Amino acid sequence: MADPMRIRAQAKGNDAVVRVLMSHEMETGQRKDSSGKVIPAWHITDVTATHNGKPVLKAEWGPAVAKNPFMQFTVKGAKAGDKIAVSWKDNRGDTRTDEATVS
């Protein structure tokens, strides 16, 4: 399983700013290793986020996203103590879900 995501969710007025650092290699499938063989594609394809269990974000990514991607978004109506969960799925079928509490 992949390393945990680093999620920080901070209340700002009536909203929360959520910052997420995902640990993932994000191979495009176009690079070659030292012996000249193509490194197979391995990248995040779907990202979702929920606020207290309700969906607030859905994104579809491709191979052009950088290694260990960073994402930031704002959740309207979030307050301190609310739960923000972020999930991803990659093209190999691996998944990861982590959660943070708005502070």
C-alpha cells in the first residue's frame, strides 16, 4: 500500500482550505530505464474528496501529473472539527484514502 497522504485542512472564515500531498511515483509510460526498456505507466487516475461524508470534489488525472502530486482546494461551509477525506485510485487498481479534521 502507498504511503499516507499528508492532508492539512484549516478553517478560514466560513470555508476550509485543504492542502494534500500524495505519495505516488506517477510514471507516464514514456520514460526508459538504464537498459532502454520502457517503464510501464503507473499514475493516479481518479481523486475524490468528501466533507463529513458528502462528495465535494472529483477529479480525473492523466499521466502528465508530477511525481508526489500536491493539490489544494477550498470547501465552502466547512468549520473546525469537520472531517475531510481524500481518496485516489491509480491505473493499476491501487487505492488510498486518508482523512483530516479541519482545525
